[in-house]
Amino acid sequence: MESDTKKTGWATFRAFVLGVILSGVFAWLTVLFDNSEVMGWNHRNLSGSLLPVLPHAVLLLAGILINPLLRLTRGLIRPFAKAELLLIFVMTVVSAGVASWGLSGPLVPLISGYANRDWNTDQRQWDATMAPFLHENYYIMAEGTTAVARDLRDLHLQHEEARIRYRAARDVLLAREELAEVEAYLETLASIEDEEVRRTRKETMYWPHQQARQLVARTESDWEQTGGGLDPNAVVETYPDLIRERRYERDALREALHAINEHYYEAVRELRRGFPAEKRAVPGVVYSFGEGWASYRARVQRLRVGRDSLHALDDLARQLSAAIEEGTTLPANWTTDLRAAAVALEEISDIPVLAQLHASRSAELVQLQTKLVQQEQEGRRLRHMRRFSALHQFQMFSDLISDSDRTVNRLQRQVDRLRTQIETRIEPLLVVRDRVQVTRDGLLALADDAEEADADAYPTLADRLQVAMDLYPSFDASLRRFWLGDVNWGLWMGPVVSWFLLMGLIYMIFMSFNTLIFRQWAHNEKLLYPLAEFASVISDQASLKSEAKSLFRSGLFWTGVSISAGVLCWNYLATNDIVPNINPVRLQTLWIGYVGGALRGLASTYFVVIFAVIGVAFLVPSKISFSLWFFEALYMGLLLVLVWMGYGDNRWSLGSPGRPDIGVGAMLVFGISTLWTCRQYLLCVFKPTALKGLAEDEARELRVASFLFLASSLVLMLALIFQLGANPFYVVVFYVLVLVMTITLVRAVAEGGVLGLQSHASVLYIIKHLFGMTGGWTAPVLVAPLAVYGALIFGGLRSFIAPMMANAFKVREEIRMRRLHFHIAIWVGIVIAAMVSVVTILMLSYQYGADNMQDWLNTSGPRGMLQGVQNWVQNTNPPNAANQRWIIAGAVMMTALLMGRRHFFWIPHPIGLLMIMNRNMFGFWGSILIAWIVKSAVSKYCTHEQYISIRRFFIGLIVGHLIAVLFGWDAFQFHWG
């Protein structure tokens, strides 16, 4: 490899440059397709799994098209070598998730969440319960907001405490009064002479008396807890005024908080609603899809002509200002120059051909719509005639109806195409033209008035001239608008950079952590990294290396591609009624219609065929795939037992009992065990002897990684303590749990090739169920500052960056990429993807309105992250004993598995128990079972050459599925209730 590197050094540089470009382009495309509905495109989930589409598409395209074409140049441009392709791949695959669910997707709405008045309503009380735990550097809010919010929180708590105390005091007095009335009535019964009547009335009052006594006991118990040793009579007397005073103070402080943030409320409202028509979110220099080159040239012309006119107006404005300040008259040629500046706009304001084009296109649209209506009427007439036709005429009418439907579809496409052309290319130009005409006419009118104006009217002329000059950017006569658009980038710079630095620390920890554990996993434990193997096989074919050179000539490979892509394409055509009267192939089966009686607990079970999951599961060892489906089946057995015991009917009614908690217990034991196993590498900067026997370059990399890991960990914890204001104890617990979760999830992908990760068991979930949130050292306010950061790290597990880094290390080892070059390439890809994606999201949000974009990324997810802070503050529940028992059960099971596997080879691999916490296993298990059955048979009965041949079929399944996702035939989303 070293000789190959020296021979193609320049080509490696071109691969790096291409990787940088593609990292940005892929981030841009990912954001566009994540929010494609707002632009009228079909949705494509390009990075919604741990098998991102675009980086793998590059490898496929290189093997199928690019390299074959480059070979035809006969040395003029050398084809891409495997090392070059995989360099591009690792740069784009690690950064793939950053542009979407992994970071940038929810980041922009999260940053603006506090200042979004549709979220931060008075009813939600975010100002008092959430804002005190937000740091101003990370959100769009006025300086001093956090301090005021903390004072508001104190007043809010005082008000609530006073209300609770007053209510408790009032309840005590009312209960005592009621008891006194009952006892007074009982005393009056002593005067009744008739013993029978007296006894009957006493018996009648027995129950009310008991109830009154119990009520007094209960209210006095509550009063002991809330009264603070005060006299309830004094509280009832004085607290109404105190409550009213606290409420007035609280409301006044809330109004003050709103007042200092009013500017930011307006700025965020513009983001959520979208720019008005006269503003541009996308810089004018950028060509927009569908606008046409004529529209783009017109915009450039408006910039040139408008800027010349505006320069002239700047000179005239200075002359007018000087005349006002010095009390002199305007120069004689002032009005002449003003008219010249106005007349110069006629080049871009008087465009007769534009009005003619609009009229002709509109008339053509009306004609097409008329034809469409007539054809639809004809189709209805033919269907009516077919209904009453003779049997021998039925087929004839069916053929006529099919021809009619095709004509309707063709006319509809023409109508849509023409309407889009009018709305996106012609009408915007007409609007801008009218705006230019208004500006021109206003300047001409100003020139006419200036001829008769005296010195006293000069200030009015100056105001009118400034109004006219302010209109120039609205028709693109502005360099800032042309190069930057109308987005207020300065508003976002501070919070975005702050989050990037904080998330950069955790990414540095993930990267150095992967560096340190890779040798243990890849060399000592011999993990296969199936996703990296898939990329390696494709790149082998693309560069015509090794046994994979016949992959694209293999019938089994193309059979796999045809099955997965063909079935998904067929289903797309059927479910979207693109081809009428065809039924989709059923790939997902819910058992509710097939099981009952003793098996009714399995009614909520899904059996799903996912071609990519089948293909990847075939690449992993049989013991791994067995473990993944076996423990899911074991959990189904647990559900059956619980149903038999009467706890519910199925998973839906039971609520997936214990699933995340069993996974948490297993994860804690496995993660801590793995950290202990890798400890010599984690601390090797202090223990050089741990690296004895390693090559110097690898030992140096491990020492640097160990230093960066420990230093970044320390800086991160200090930032969480002093920047976010989190409690030091919980910061340490949070950090350890982040490592434990990370190593578990990375292991699941590196060893099991699991394509999707979703779990309720977040870091704060674990803290809550282990310690509870009851007060004191477990007070929820100590954890609340970590809620948003934890959600941002693990909220998008489907695009979790740490497993991508692990696969990249496996690829790096195969091509023996220089270590420093590898790390630089990875970090450059991440930074480029993050920057491009955030800028693109901001431009789309301002252009279309964030409220109209993809709901989960732009509304539900970020709002839930912020709401999570409030939920933690208000959560004072003790740990649930049932949750703790499940956690202990998971820990015991994992301990037994790890210890038992040392002595008994037949004990299942623990990865399946870890993935109990992964909700995606609801649907994955069926596809993994299929792959395990085939892999077991192939391993037992086939030679290695036969295995390689059969493997091509399963690689074809993966490729076909990726092609289907790329073309929008499959959403590649995993939701199974």
C-alpha cells in the first residue's frame, strides 16, 4: 500500500478535495430532502439510518460509471484507486448524520426555541421553569435573560408556595369548622328525651362524624408539611394579600422579561413564518431550482442597473444633507440627476415581453385546464358506459378508459409544469418589475416636487429619498442581498458557534475513544465491522481489485439488486396510485389477525422484510445474528407470560414492560466491563508500557488519543459545570453514562451491523430510574441543565456519529491510510457538513417558514428537548421499584452471559440482550432471522468460494435497497408502534 500511496500521492490529494466538496454537497442535499415536502419534492431519508445513502452511492457510481469512463481516457485521467474512494467514503459517511438528525437538524429550531412565542407561551411557564436553566450563549435571547428568569423563578416558587400554604390552611380551618358543627349537633342530641330517637340520630351522624374527623386528620397532616409552623388562622387572614402581591411582582417581572426579548421574538417569528415576498433568504448569487436562467440573468441585471442608480442617489442624498445642514439651496442639476437615476431604472422596470409572456402562458394554462376537465368528463362517461355494457364490449371500454387515464395524467403533468413555470419564473419577475416601477415613479414624483420646494421642505425631501433608497434591496439592487441574502446571520453566529464548540468536545471524545478501543476490538476480539466490509467490497469492485472484481458481473448480485429495488419500486407505484389496479407486495405483517387464545400476547408482533437488514445480517457471524433475533424472541416469551398472568393483552396494552430497563441494566454491566477491558489504552498517556510491542506511529497515535480523550473529557465536564450550570456530581455521572451508552451502541453497530438505533433509555432516563428525583442531592434542578445537551447527543441515534467513526477506523486500517491524514479528513468532513447544513437550514427556514418544514426536525423534536428541561424541574418522583427490578434483572442476565461464555461456548452472545433497549428490533428481528437461517446453512454446507458467490446476492439486496431510497421508493424509516 505504501508504494501505491507514493505512486498516487497527487490523486490522494484530489480525493481529499473531492471529499471536502462532497461532504458539503451531501449535507446540502440531506437538508433539502429532509424538508423536501415544503418544496413539493418526494421525501428521501438519505441519512436516517446507520447506512447513509449518498456515501455508498459514490462507491457504486465510481464502479459502474466513473472509473469505466476514466479508463477510456487511456491514462489522461487516472481512475480512482480504492484508497481514494474509501478516503472520500469515510469523510462523507462520518459526517452524514451531522447534517440531519445527529446535530444540525434540530439545532436551529432549538436555538430559537425560547424566543418562539408559539412555544414559549404564558401557559407553559417556560420563563419561570425552563429559562433559568438555559445559558444565554447557546440560545437566541437578550443579555440578562437568565438572571431575570432566575428572579422570576424565585417569585414563581414563592407565589406557588404561598398558594399551597394558603390552601392547606383554609382546608384545615374548614375541616375543623365542619367537625365542630358535627360535634355541636351531637351535643344537642343529649337534650332529646326519647332514647330511641336519640339513638337513631346518633347512628345517622356516625358516618359524617367519622368523615369529618378523618378530614381534619388529613388536612392537619398536610398542614404540618406545608405550614412551616405558622398559625393557619393568621395564614388565611394575611396570605391573600401576600399571594396577590407575589402574583403582581411575578407578572411584572415576566412582562419585563418579555420586553427585553421582544426584538428576538420578532426575529424568530420571521424564521418560523418565513420571509415576506420582498425578502430573499437565499443569496441572489445562488441559482434556485426551477427559476430558469432568464430569471437569474434578470436578477444580475437588476443588481447592475440598480447599483448604478443607487450610487447616484447616494451622491444626491449627501448633497441634500449638506444643503440642510448648511442652510443652502440644492445644486441646479440636482433634480436633473435625480430624474436620470430614476430613468435608469426603466431598463429593468419596463419589460413588455414579460407581460406578453405571462399573458400567453396564462392563456395556454387555461386551454390545458379546459382540456383536462373535458378529458376527465370523458373518462367518467366511459366508466358509466362500461358499467352497463355487454360482456363482449367490456374489454373495449376498459382499453378506452386506460387511454383516457393516460391522457388525463399527461395533461395533468403539463398543467402542473406550466403552472410551476408561471408561479416560479414569470410571476415573481412581474412582482419585482412592479416594485421597480413604484420606485421609479416615486423618484420622478420626488424630482417634480423638488423643483418647487424651498429650504423648509428639504427634510421632507430627504425622508422621501431615503424611503425610495430603502426599496432598492427589495428588487435585488444590493450587494449584501446578492452575496448573503436578507438573513440576519449575526443573530445566529454566537449560539451556533457555542453549540459547535460544545458538541465538538463530545465529538473529540467519541473520536479519540474510538481510536483507543479499536485495537482491542479489531485485533484482540476480531470484530468484523460488517458495514465497513460492505463498503470495502464495493470499493474493491470500483477499483477492480481482489475477488470482488466480478461483483458487478455477477448474476446473483444483480438478482439481489433487482429483487430489493424492484419490489420497493413496485410497492411505490402501487401505494401512490402511479400505476392503477396493482397491489403492493406485502413486506410487513402484523400478527394481530393470525394469533389468539394462549398466543394473543403476540398480537402486536410485526414480521417485517427489510432487504438492507437481511443483507447486512448475512455479513455478520451466525452467532451474532442468532443472538439478535433470539433475545427478541425471548422477550416475546416474556410478554406471553405476563399476558397469561393477567397484566394485559399484548405489547400495546402492557406498554413494552421492562424493555428499556432490561437493556439499561445489561448496558451498564457490558459498558463498564468493556471500559475496564480497554483501560490500558484509555490511560496509555500515563502508562507507556501498555503500548509495548506496537509500531511507533500507532503508539504515538494512541498516546495522543489518550491525551485528547482525557483533556476533552475534563474540558467538557468543566464546560457543563460552569457554562450550563449543571451540578458537578451529576456531570460526572452524566459523563460516565455517556461513555457507557456510546460504547454499547458502537459495539452493536461494529459487531452486529444494526442499522437503526432508537431507545427511551437516555442518559437522564437512567439517572432518574437509578436515583429518583426526590430532592436534596437528587433534586431535579441539579439535572435539568443537562437535559438539552443530553437530548442533542442521543436524540438522533439513527444518525449517531460514534458508530460511523468506528467503521471509518476499520476502513482506515484496510487501506493503511496515514493516521494524521485520516484524522484531518474526518474532522474537515464534519466541520464542512455542520456549517453547510446549518446555513442551508437557516435559508430554508427563512424562505419557506420553519413551521411549514419537516415537523419532527423543526418543531416536535426541538420543542420536546426544551420541554424536557421543564419536565425534569417539575419531576420529583422517587424511583419506581418495578423499573429498578427490571434494571437489576438486565444487569444480572448480562453478568451471567459474560461469565458463562468463558466456560460454555453454547451460551448466546450478549449483543442481543443489549439490543433489547432498541425499539427498532421490533421490526428487525424477522429480517435477521431470515439472514441467520441462510447464513447457518451456507456456513455448514458451502465452501468459501461458494460463500463469496452467495454473499454477492445479499450485497445486491443492500445495494438495491439503497437505490430505492435514493430514488424515493422507500422511506427507510423504522416505526413499528
